[in-house]
Amino acid sequence: MAEGYSGYNEKLSEKKTVLVTGAAGFIGSHLCRKLLDLDHRVIAIDDFSSGSYKNLEEIQDNIQIIEHDIRTPIDIQCDEIYHLACPASPKYYQKDPIKTIETSFLGAKNTLEIAKKNKAKIFFSSTSEIYGDPKQHPQKETYLGSVNTVGPRACYDESKRLSETLFMEYSNLFGVDIRIGRIFNTYGPFMDKDDGRVISNLICQSLQDKPLTIYGDGLQTRSFCYVEDLIEAILAFMNQDECKGPMNLGNPEEISIKELAEKIIAMSCSSSEIKFHPLPKDDPQLRCPDISKAKNILGWQPKISLEQGLGKTINFYKQALVIDDVSVNSN
Ligand code: UDP
């Protein structure tokens, strides 16, 4: 572990009113729980289109929940903002691409307006998708990306790219205190089992002894960060003033999707087989963050290995599937 990393918990202990947009989503709900642990007041905004109320159930009495579509302006008093609102799974963001573009761009603008008015520091959850199908590997923040502007992923990729520009212009023009974090593939408990992303799909299939769906030949790679590590990185990033970003936040442990599937089958003692399906258009062949910047500036690096994280995630889905089974059978 790099040095200096543990300091942020202490520094954050000053009580703040913190707004989280997209709070009912996978990462948003983890962040809300952590902010509560750090004794902040949490205001959670979500329109519950891809996020789930269930994710906030456990903490609902301790936070303020506002059901709101971030495409519409809203006025909220706060000291700090984490702007996460936007569907992030290809399955969801491609369902209504115009809405995705609006949510991403108008959501960024409306949230930046809150930051400007309140002089609040604001974190923007950008994405590794802004690198597209990268020609540089691993990806450094200086790499400008390779995105197909008219492909099926463009509604997400391009609107996130434009939002980064918007954040930078609010910083340049109005002095808004921004942090742009480029989040790479993240996984862990509380990702919806029907989210459509690879780890939730493969674990749920494996636990049910169903065939594991691999798109393409499975030789494409991703680098998966356990959600607790990511949350630590986001908080550490917010709690320093040296760098406003963009900064890659992710785990550089790279694995092919086929190896991932084999690992999940073995770890969940499953009798599932692998079934290959066509590769979706513009599916990136490689993805791995260069996290030197985060290591140097934040003194952060992931602590949880893929095996450890998968173990915890498999346990979570084991329980989630049992609960679902019970409720189906009792209906
Ligand atoms: N993938 C797969 N099977 C699935 C879901 C996804 O093989 O059931 C592949 C997908 O084509 C991509 C990788 O796994 O190459 C990661 O997909 P995911 O949707 O999790 O995130 P992405 O990084 O593509 O946004």
C-alpha cells in the first residue's frame, strides 16, 4: 500500500452536508453508506430509473432521499457534491440513448449550477469509456481516446466526454471547485443482478448452473476494481487540492473475460459451461488504467484482489438469489 493513504477519513470528519446524485445506484449507495459512516449529512437524489430503492433501504432513516430526474434543475443547499447520476451499464444506457445523453449533459449542467450557487466542491463520475476502444495500453489520463461518434456506445461515451468539458469550463469560468474521476470497471455487492454487466451476469449464471454468456471470443480484457477500493479513491481524491483531474480510478489487474468466467465457475463450484455469443458492436478489446497519477497524488492503490472481491460478491449474490427464490415461491 502506498503511504499517506489513510489520512482522509480523519480530515473528512468535519460534518458536511453532502449531495449525492444517482444515490440509489450501485456506486452511489456504497458512497452514501460511507459518507454516513464518516458522520456527514447525506442528501440522496435519484429518479430510480436504473437505481433501486432497495439499495438505500438500510440507511433510509438516516439520509434525506429526493426522487428527482436530474435533467430538470433543482435547488439544494450543500457543501459538497458527488455527481453520479447516469445509467452506466450498456444494457441500460443503450435502451433510451437520447435520455442517456440528456441525463449526462443536462445532469452535469444542473449539478454544476448547484455547486456554483453553493460554492460547493463537486466530484464528477466520468468513465474509462471516454477512451473508447483504446489504441494506448494501459490508458493514461493524457490519452485522448478513440471513440466512434456514431456507434451504440456513443450516447454514453460522447456525453461523458462533453460533460468533462463542461466541468472544466465551469472551473475556468466560474471557479467551481471540481474533481473529474474516470471510473474503470467496478464490481461488488449491491450491483443489480439484472444490471447486464459482466461480473453480475457471470456470477448469477454460475450460481444457477446456467451457461455463462461470453460475448465474442472472450479474449477482450477488463480490469475490475472492488467497489470499496473505488469509494476510498473517490474520497481521497475529493479530499486533496493538488489535482482537479481528470484522474483514472480503477484497478490495473487486467484479465480476459474468458479467464474471468473460468475463475467464477471454479470459485462458485459450479457445473456451468461457457457459451459464446456475438460480440456487441464497438466493444472495447482492451481496458486497463494507468493509475500512476492516483498513486502519486492520493497515495492510493487498490487493496482488494480480484479473488477476494469475487469471493465477497459471490456471497452477496448467493443471498440475493435465495431471497428472490423465496419471494417467487411464496407469491
Ligand atoms: N460481457 C460478456 N458477457 C456478459 C456481459 C458482458 O462477455 O454477460 C463482456 C462485454 O462484451 C465486455 C466485457 O464483458 O467485453 C465487459 O462488459 P460490461 O458490460 O461489464 O462493461 P463494459 O466494460 O463493456 O462497459
